[in-house]
Amino acid sequence: MKVPEPTPEAAATVPRRRNRLRLLKWVAAFALVALLIGEGIYLWPRLHESWTALTEIHWGWLAACIFAQAVSLSAFARVQKQLLQAGGVRVRQSKSVSVIYGSTAMSLTLPAGQVFSTAFTYRETRRWGASPVVASWQLAISGVIAAAGLAALGVGGALLVGGSVSTFTLVLPIVGVAAIVFGVRYISAHPQSIRASAGWVLHRVNNFRNQPPDAGQGRIDEVIEQIQSVRLGKQDAALTLSWSAVHRLADVACLGFACFAVGSDPRLSGLLIAFAAGKAVGSVPLAPGGLVIVDATLIAFLTSAASISASQAVAAAFVYRGVSFILVAIVGWIVFLVLFRKHQHEDLHYDIAMEQRETQELHKGAQAAREGNPEVDSSDPESA
């Protein structure tokens, strides 16, 4: 059999793609250099005084700063571990910490790092035995709790400084977390009511699309089966919120110790506001790790709200970012290269095998349920 030769258009496509990738790499490199130059220009007027503060750094406070950052990441790993445990997935703390370091390094250093970080965490939690729903639920609720904790810190700083905060701003983070926890617990405890409601909506959608009435019912049953595996009891919820608080407070302590390391004495209210503002700005994917943007925000708020000198603010921001950004990224990439690099070549085959195994297990469970209740027909909307 003669293999058809590629057309000239197809042959020219490959070099074009390579040229585009090469161009993108050069653009990314120039953008990074421009960001570094911009940061240098922004910080230049205070660099001399800040350098003096850095040469007189208090090493004990610097060690405390590093320790506080390690505690913060370890506590976030505890949050991940506790949420997965509520979904029936047992994992050692060391494994959870290693994934947190690897995902944090991706989030800090890669363009669109949040996307790569989330995908990496999702894949690794799936390797630990989490179903797609449990893995996604863990990522979602940990992110919501972290955002609520950040909002609470900002509100606390505003209250300490004597500012006025609306009741809506104060209550919204708490209501959001409570709604997610209550929703998951309700679905786990009342799967039949959720199945009936989802079936009613599905029949209406299928009728509108001219599809069979029970088209997609199997997928709904699979999702409900996976959600039922999540058992977030009061103890799990309390531990999750407690470890999330430790995660945020230890990170604030890291910033405070960085200020102490350069000889400054910041106000607590200003410290909380500067931290919340820096994290909020860093969550916007304008540059890897919020380079320049986060630094400028920290310096501005440490100077204005925390009442320390501009040179000390520059030095404190340098120490804090050196620990929470540079040091964490270095450790995270080392952990990734040592523990997870080989996984990337196995992901496709592993995902296919995992999906096939879970589908078989779910079908077996559904068949067993039908055999135990022969009078129930899942395709009949009335019986659902």
C-alpha cells in the first residue's frame, strides 16, 4: 500500500508552528526582562537605603520568616488532606505537602500558572484514588476557603484601623463557605431527591432537544454516586477551617517577620491590609508570581498603612518575596523534578485506565442496586 505524500501546505505547517513557538519564547523572555527592568527602575530611588537595611538584617527573624512560610504551606497541605479524607481518600501528609510545593512553584513561575497548578493537583489527587468529582470538589472548596480567609484578613485590618465595613462584605465569605459545605452534605444525605430533581430537568432538556427521555441519566447517576462518597462531617469541617486559618495567619506572620528582620515595627492593621492587598493583586494573572505588581503593592501599603519608612518597606518586601516567591519556587521545582517529572509521561495511559476502572465499578454498583430493587426502573421518571 502506497503511503500518500504530504501536500506542500501540510509540509509547510510544521515549520510555521515551530517558528511561532520560537517567537512566543522570545516574546516571553523579553517580557520577563522588561518586568525585571521595570522593577529595578521602580525600586531604584530607595535601593541604597534598602541595601543598608538588608546588610544589617536580623538573621533570627529571617529564620522565623522561612519557618512561618513552611508552616503556611504545610497547613494548606493539611487542608487538602482533610478534604480528600472527607471524600474517602487517605493520603500521607508528606505526599500532600509535596504536591502543594510543586503546584505552588507552577503557580508562581509559569505564565497562566494557575491553570497548570490546578491541572497538576487534579492529576495527582486522581492518582491517590480520588474520583473526578472528589478531586474537583477538593480544589473548589479549598480555593473558596482560602479566598474567604483572605477577605476576612482584609476586613480585620480595616476594622483594626478604624474603618467602616459593610455587613455584606463581612458576611459574604462566611455564607459562601457555609453554602458549599451544606450543599455537599445535603446531596450526600439525600441522593434520591437530587436524582429526582436532576431527572426532571434532564427530561425537559431532552424533550427540547428531541432526545430520548433518559439520555444522560447514567452520567447523572455517576456524579451523584461520586458525591455520595464525600462525607464532610462537623469534625472534618472544623479541622479544614482551622488549618486554613493557620495557613493564612502563618503567611501573615512571614510578612511580619520580614519587617522585623530589616529593623521595622509595622502596625498590625497595616500589616493585614498590606498582606490582603498583595495577595489580591497577585491573584490577577498579569505576570508570573505577580512580579513587580505585588512588590509595588506591598511597598505602597507597608509605607502608608503599616507606618514604616519607604526604604524599610522595600527591604521588607524584598525579604518576604525572596522567601515566599523565590525560595518556595526553587524548593517546589526541585520537589517536582525529583518526585513528579516521570508522571507526566504516564498521564494519558493512567487517565484512560482510571476512567475505565471507575466506569466499571459504577456500572457494577448500579446493577447491584437494581437487582436489590427490581421494581425500580431508573429510566422511568416516576420511579426516580
